[in-house]
Amino acid sequence: MNPLHRSSLAWTCLCLALVALPISAVRAETCFHACFNGKKLPTDVTDQQMRETMQNCRDACEKVERQKLIGEGLGPLLKSCIPEQISDAELKKIRSASSSVVAFANAFTWDVNNVLTDKIIRRVELTTQTMSLADIDLSSAGYVEPGQVGTFYMGSIADGYPAARVTTRIKAVYACKNH
């Protein structure tokens, strides 16, 4: 099979998979994805422009979520909280309830489903590898309250390592108690 045919076959399969998604999956779109999907990017967009757009969406969504939490009376808690690493058991619950990390345009996103009823997730850490196969840690801050899904974005991934998406793993999640 020629490479062009394989590529179009892969796109067709991806499109069919997206169409087959249940309605609940479409409704569960995070602020980040709604923002990013709403952008009109040129067809000749560069990876850098893509990362800048993702960063802008991440910043806007973090601001909205913070304002929402402050509006719910959690401002003093957020101001005084130093996020602590959650337990291994809690991490396993979050990982099993959340989708996998996505590598795209030399950036990572992770849609985190906060299944912890008493904690606001504030930061995630991922481990991946450099071109010389050395492990590096990346982190991203945000706000995901209990029962919500939020996207954490890391855009500082070195160019040129195509297997980074395979070697990336969740290292830790940090949270604050919500009471």
C-alpha cells in the first residue's frame, strides 16, 4: 500500500471514530478545547503559532476558572493554599478517570477528570525524555474543582523527538483541599 493511501485511510478512520463518539463525550468538551477549536487558524499555521494559540487558550481558561472559584467563596482558600502531592491511590483514580496525554505540535495536553470530592487540582507533572533519552519533568498549573474536567497544557517540549508521546507519563498531581 502506498504511503499516500495509508495516510488517507488513517484520516478516514479517525473521522469515523470522531463521528461515533457518544453525545456525552462531545458535551464534555473542556474550556481549553472549546477555545482552541473556536480559533480560525490559517492553513499554513506553524507549530509556534499553534503553541501560542494553545497557551492563550490555557491562560484565558485558567482566569475564568479562578474567577469562578472566587465567586464560589473559595478565594481565601486559593490564596493560602500550597498544593500538596496527592496519594498514589488518588492518582490512580484520576488517571483511570482521565484520558491519555496528547502530544501535538511539540506540546502536551492532559484532560484531567477530577474525581476527588474534597480537592481542587492545581498542578500536574509529567515525565518525558529528551533527544539524549534523559528524563525531564514538565509541569502545568491550573484549577480543576471536584466533578469537573480541565485541560493542563505544557508547551515547552523540545523540537525533534518524535517518540515523546510514547515516553510521556504522569508523574504527580498536586491539589488543595476545597474546605
